[in-house]
Amino acid sequence: MLSEEGVLPDEEQAARSRSARHQIKFTAKFSNNTRHTVDLIWKDYEGQERIAGSLPPGGTNSQGTYFTHPFLARDHETHQLRRFSVHATNSVVFEGLNFGAQHNGTIEVSIED
């Protein structure tokens, strides 16, 4: 069900995301700015969640990826979705294509409460 603003609720948006084949690579540098450990999750080609790593509070992880590979961040204990923030754009799904990543470049991605 869409919200009044026509936006999918967070869990539904996360559930619908999946990787698509793409050849343009970049590096995402994820920074955990929450007070909790978060699991960084890659959504595979079937839409399944695959843990790519865990980040403690204040931790960072540089992840090589492709423009159309979505990532989620979930609280390690509660599994609640956390938001990504890139250049004042916020979303529960991070995908380089939608956040202005550059071919073979690095983009700074903040994980927020």
C-alpha cells in the first residue's frame, strides 16, 4: 500500500529491490553513524538478502559493487531498517545508479538512525 505521498513503506520498498546485471563498477564507502551494530545487506538477483558484513557504531566498510546492486542496512539485533544518506538524499535502499555514483569512483554513504 502506498502512503499518502505515493511512496512505498520502507519494508515493502526493501522487499521489492533486487540486483540487475550491470557492468559499471564503483566503490561505496559505508559509514555507520548509528549507536548500534548494523548488518550491511546486498540484495541478490532473486531479491534475497545476503549479509555483506557487519559494522559496529562508527565503523566503515568500502564495498566494490555495480550501479544496479541495491544494499540495505538492518540493525543487527532488531533487524529494523536503517536509512542511507548520500548528499542529502535519504532512502532505505542504496543503489549507486540512484545516488550519483561515478564509474570507478568512490561514493560516501552514511547509515543513519
